[in-house]
Amino acid sequence: MSQLIFLDNGATSFPKPEEVYRYMDHFFRHYGVNPGRSGYDLCMETGLVVEDTRKLLTGFFHGADPNRLCFGYNSTDALNLIIFGLLRPGDHAVSTAVEHNSVLRPLYHLRREGVEVDFVPFDGAGFVDPEEIRKRFRPTTRLVVVNHASNVIGTVQPIAAIGRLCREAGIPFAVDASQSAGKVPVDMEAQFLDVVAFTGHKSLLGPTGIGGLYVREGIEIRHTRAGGTGVRSAVRAHLDEYPYRLEYGTPNVMGIAGLKAGVSWVLEKGLETIHREEMRLAGILRDGLRDIPRVRLYCLDSLNDHIAVLAFNIEGMEAADVGTMLDVDHGIACRTGLHCAPLVHEQIGTDKIHGAVRFGIGPFNTEEHIRKAVAAVAEIASLKR
């Protein structure tokens, strides 16, 4: 079997830049203790890496105050803090059918406790109309939460237009940047964002188990957890000031170090440069797949306002079977199923056929990878049903 072709970057980017591997190894060997808990040099140096990464990410998202950049495990962790911390029984929220379960499930849970939720559908091209979100606003609306880029169909939602409408109405606007951060700009100021949730293991090119959120000044997320912060231990309640307000216990310093190295690599290469090359490859992949008989693509008539994530099926074949053949027979790693985004599949009609095959292109994919993937799908699609 030839070398693995990794096209599951929508789940976790792989491989990481060599700089990430080297920096994490160096950090873990020489630092990597609990930061901010004591005054010895090792502890202080670890703390500096944490704070430097906080500042780096604040700049990356065009935030204003590094203390309002809070680390967590991943986007799901951050979105739980946001959703449970901003909504109470009797409140109303607006979201979309593009969402991942990291948004859907917290909202479903809160529905059982008396929170009302509207989910705005997307159009045939995969985009949500900002005006349709505005139409759902009520006097009790306390949160609008939107997935910036779909992990299934790759569409990038018009968050600046949505954010402007929310700002005018005085409604907090939270964005799930799991897929978009590291691929397209996420700008707190220009896009009128109040809270951004991000994860490190996708296009920010860090390790798993690290992510977080940035909270704009004026937005206060209610405490839903409590514990150690390493400072002011005599205070009975969990601290109110950021970042301690939303950070609990010993942080994942190894993950933070890897995230620092990953974001630094992205900034050095250039966000636009990385995205342009990924979309060039996505165009080759899209064009190659749509020329194959029996292959159906979803929301890919245009690649404008997309990231390099594509979903497809082969008529008469289960997505899971196609994924297995791609892996076993062709050495291609991909993702199949409902992708933790069931409402997307309900709208595109793939929920009844157990989902779709997803290819996610990353910065280390090549044109050769893409052409081999097209050839592999063509070979599978040529098999008798």
C-alpha cells in the first residue's frame, strides 16, 4: 500500500507542521509544569508561554483584551460555556440548520428547561439569509449562535451581515469558528462578533484537546462551573474577572504550546495563501468528481464563500462502504456518516441514506493526492451495484 492520503482534515488536521512537533517536544522536556502557581523559574516560563499564546490568539481574532481570551478543551467545551452561560429558562435563541451537535445538543437540552429556539434553514446553495435570522428576533432573544463554516458542505456563512443585525438589536452574537479559524478571517471588530469559539486541532494546526473562546467586553457569560484558578485561593466563589472567569483548574499547557506553534505557522505562511491553495485543490476535486457517473455532490455549484470541505455520495452505495473502500483499497482517509450535523443532512436529503462521504483538504495535501482521490472514486463508482 502506498503512503496514506489524508483527506479528513475537517475532523483533525494531519500532519502538523514540523515546527509544531519540535516546539511541543522542546516545551514538554524543558517546561510544561503548572503555570502561575508558584514563583520559581520553571513555573514562570510556562506561564509566559500561556500568556504569549493568549496574546497571539487575541491578535489573530482581532480582539482587544488578551485577558478575555479563555482556554478550554475544544470548541464544544467553549460553546457549552457560551450557551449555558448566556441562556436561562424563558429566554429565546436563534441558530441555524448548519450547526454541529456542539451547538445543537446544548440548545436541545435547554429547550427541556424552558428556552425557546428557532433554527433557520439554509438555501439550496447552503447559505443562511441574514434577514431570515433577523425575522426570528423577539424581545426575549438573548443569543444568536451560528456556525461560520459548515463541516459538511463547506459553505461560509455571512457572519458580518448577521453580526451587524445582532449588534443593532442588542443581541449577543456567538460564532462557532471550528472549521473557519485558520482558513478564512475571523474578525471580532469587522464582523461584529461578541463571542468566538475555536478549536486548536483543525486548521489552527495544533494538537487535540485545546481550544477556547474570546469574549468581547460588555458580554458577561454566567458561571456554570467553579474550581481552582491558582490565584486568590481564599476567595469563596469562582473569580469573576477574565480569563479566570471561564478557566478551571490546571490548563492543558502542552496543548497551548502546540497551539502557539500552529497559529504562528499559519501567520507565517499567510491565511490567504493557505486558503487560496486549498481552494485551488478543492476546485480540481469538485470538477473531477462531478464528471463521474453516479456521483452526486452537495452545495457545490459554486466554490465562492466555501472552505475546502466537500460532501458526495455514489448512487446505490452506502457512504460507509465507499469510505471503507477508499481506505482499504486506495489508502485514502476520509469521513462518512452524518458528521455530527444531522440538520444539514436532513436538508440535503442524505439523512435517510446514512449521510455522505466527506473530503476535507488541508495545507499538506497536493494535487497528486487530489487526482488520486478522483481516480479512486471513479473506480469505486464503476463497480456494479
